[in-house]
Amino acid sequence: MNYLTLENVTKTYGEKVLFQNINLQVNKNQKVGLVAKNGSGKSTLLRVVAGLEGSEGESARVLMHRDARIGFLFQDPEFNPHHTIIEAALDADNPSFNAIKAYEEALLQSDNETLLQAAMTKMDDLKAWDLDAKLKELLTRFRISNYAQPVRTLSGGQKKRLALVRMILADPDFLILDEPTNHLDLDMIEWLEEYLRQPNLTILMVTHDRYFLERVCDQIVELDQGQVYKYSGNYSDFLEKKAARAENESIELDKDRKLLKKELDWVRRQPKARSTKAKSRVDSYSELNDKVSSATVEKEMKIDIKGQRMGKKVLELHNVGKTFGGLKIVEGMSYKFRPFERVGIVGPNGVGKTTFLKILTGEIRPDTGKVVQGDNTLFGYYTQDGIQLKEDKRVIDAVQDIAEYIPLEKGLKLSAAQLLERFLFSRKQQLVYVSQLSGGERRRLFLLMILMRNPNFLILDEPTNDLDILTLNILEDFLLEFPGCVIIVTHDRYFMDKVVEHLFVFEGDGQIRDFNGDYSEYREIQREREREQRRQDKAEQQKAKEDQKETKPGLSFDQRKEMNRLEKEIQKLEEKKTQVADQFNRTDLKPEDIKRLSVEINQLSGQIEEKEGRWMELAELA
């Protein structure tokens, strides 16, 4: 079954062609990853698919199967700002969703037993309890706890996680996802990866997470120079097949250039008056010339900025402790950084990783202990929020505000314009205003501006968000050769495995463990510990059951009769309590009637509680 069909879809912005006359199909149960350079139009293509933006061209068509239940996740999800978290998660025209919302509202009015009883009855009728449990499980999974919190007070990352909860709860079978791993910690990412691998799901997603592409996707679609190229298989298959395509195109381009040179020589030798045959050959030459001229050689971002010389003393922590807003970030940590270390930092969101980085740079002072910085240590701090650039500034002007020329290795230097070209900003794009840059292009510009200051100690807080895979590969290679220290906080497992040598693991309550290995090695050890813990728990539970059987004599005949009698009595009392509660719905109730019914309900509740207590005592003996 075909879920999505794109035919002759085109999208332009001014003179820039994002994609032209592209065709794409996504079939049921297929998992498609969309990759491209920043600014190529990945997110725009998803918005066209979602119907949020129109396509251009008379013959363009975007067809979605009418039976597909579609779930969308965009980078900047939208919510009603007046909704609470529960209301936002259940924002759909669904009877079960409405029942859960009514139940949650009734819980907030604990003194209104009639309202609560009515809400619970509705939940029973719609069998919505499982859905309510799933909602709470998802909110807990994505670390959202205050259900009554207004959506307008959430951070961008919290909104992204809430949007994931909303989408998964709606149980779609076709998911269209734009960077689903952004703002998730590593545990959340691994859980989401397992969820998306379900065989009954169909997926079209944009992501820079290469482990996601490797483990989830069965087809990669590349958007390159306005066209789409399809590769069957996962990320490894894509790399292999893309390399073969690039080689074939290079060979073909080389043939065309040689033929063009031969044709050019012939054209120059011809007299002005040409025969019809000669004219056709001239026309062929023009077509060939256009073909060669339009061919673009793949540019690679190259980073070879000179680093500041590093001294023997780099950075030292002496018995550092810090508590921030009631959260213990670090307690009694001592550590001496060695030159050229590559350290990764892992831990759940909210544990204080960013605060720890600010302690290292001196932006925040520790409560106890001290941080000693080497005389030659110069930080380059790449933050999650980036730097605030003036939107009405051109890219070249923003860079020249820092420096006109940048020193390179071996005494060479580079102009600001040349440096921008190495970061894949063409001369034409350098004249573009900052406001026109995509999210990934802004981050690439921010990274450039950090490196321009020639630091020798790089601190990168989530550097991979919104960067394309090409830029990530070049950045990884640069960091491996960087003549200084590097600390990385990232949820990109592939990036961390490739770059870091050891980890600072935030275990909570101020404890930070130094783990000698990369992230995959750390997670494998963690999984083995979890498996061993489950085995121990299972063995203890089994032993407890056996001990219980040995020590408990079991119920006597009279006790079993008593249990059966109690069950029947409890059922009758529950029915009577429901009948009394129903009388509160009468419109002719007088104050004395309300008082009498309230007393009766309280008496019935007390009798039920007493009999349930006795039943539990007998059940423990069984």
C-alpha cells in the first residue's frame, strides 16, 4: 500500500531553488530517512508533505492515503499557550481523550465526589484506563511531571518532548518527523529508537542521528542540488552507494570535459558560414557545455585554524562542590585535565551538565573548592543557545566584526571571506542577511566564530543539533586533530563514540564518575548491569514466594467461606454506594437531603474499608 506520493513537486524561495520536479513514494511499513546539507530544504519538504506549505507547478501533486493515521513532529511544535500539559497532550477530537481530561479535572476537585464518580464511570464505559496509564508512562519517560503546568511556561526542549508524547499517544501508523532526537537525553533517544523500529510503523524522517539512520531506516533519500536520490538500505548502505554514485559521476564528468575540449577545438576551426550538419554539431557542443558548466564539484568544509599553544597546566578542579536551586550538581570533585584530552559528558536532562561547564569556564563560582585555569588556557565555548547575532547584519559583516584575517598553521592567514567559503558559505551566501539563514547554517556560523578566536580548550554543549551529516563528519575529523582539549556534551551517540576517549558520567546527587571508554562501551556495561539486576530481582522474588509457601499454613475451610462472604458483601455495599451517589444528580434536593446522603455515603465507605481490610488479611494467609 502506498502511503505517500510526490509528483513533480517544486519549491523556490526567490532565486533559490530548493527542489525541482522531484518524485518520491513512501510505502506502508517503509522507514525512510531524508538527508541533505543544511539549507537544502529538508524541513520545507516535510512541511509541503504535511500541507503546511504549497508546492509549485501545475502538474505538482502531493497524495496521502486516506486510511493512513498520520502523526507529525516538527522542530518547533505549536500548542495552545493556555492549555495545561495534560490538555496539550490530549488535544485531539477523541472521546477517550476527552474522558481522561474530565477525569484529571475531577481529581483536582477532590471534594466533588459526584463529579469524580461520573468521570470514572465514563472512563469505564470507554475503557480509557489503559490509555490514561500510557499517557502517564510517556510523560514520565520524557521527564514531564507537573501535569497542571501551563504550556506557555515550558522551554523549547520540553515542548518538543511534549509534542512527542502527544504524537505517540495518538497511535499513528505513518510518522513524519523533523529531527526527533533534538532535546532528548540519551535514555530517551534509545527508547524512541526502539519504538520506531516496530515493524507496523511507516516513517519519513529528517535526522542527523546516524545511529538512528543505521538502526531504524530501510531506505535513505538524499536531497542534493534540488533533486532526490534514493538508496535502499540503512546508513552504511547509503555511504557505500553514495560513494559509488559520486565516482560514476566523476568519471562521466571527466569524459564530458574531454569531449567538450575536442568539440571546442572543432568549433574554433570552422568558418563562419556553416553547413546544416556543422550547425547541428555546434548545437551539440552548446548542450554539452551547459551540462559541464552546471555540474558542481562537491565542496568540503575544511577547518585548519591555528590553535593557541597550550601550557603544562591546563585546568584543575580541587574538591569542587556546587548546589544550584536545590539540585546538587557536583560534590568533592578533583581532577587535572591533561593536554589534548577528549572528554564526553553524559547524564539525563536537568542533572546540571551545563552548570558544570560554566563552573569550568569560571562563569559560575563553586560553593566549595576551587577551579584553577592554566596561564595559556583559552576557552572556546559553544553553547546550546548560540550567540545573539543582529538579524539585519550580513554574514560577512558578522564575521569581520571579529577579525578581518585569521591565522592558520605554518604562518599563513585567511581572509574572513575565504574562511566563510571553507565553512560552505559561498561568496553569494556571505551577502545574505543572518535572518535568512536556516537553523543549521546559523550553528555552522556560530562554530566558525568560536574557532576564529583560536581557543585551545573547546567546550561544546550540544554542537550537533541542526548540523547536517557532512558538517558533522568534518567537525569530527577536526576535533580528532585539534591541538588542545575538548569537552563535549551531546546526545549524538555516533559523534561521541567517534571523538571522545573517556566520559564524565553524571549519576545524580553530585556524583560524577570518570569512565574510561566511549559511550557504546559504557551503555553495554550499563545494560549488562541492568540484566544482572533483573536476574537478581527475579531470583529474590522466586525465593520469597517459596519461603511464603513454606511458612504460611494456608486458609482453613471457615476462612475461605469468610472470604467469599466478604466479597459478596463488599459488592453489595459498592452497589448501594453508587445508588446513593446517583441521588446527588436530582434537581429537587434540599440541604437536609444532601446532608443525609453525605452521612450515608460516609457510613458505606467506612463499612467497605473495614471489610476490604479483613479480606486483605485473609488474602495474605492464602
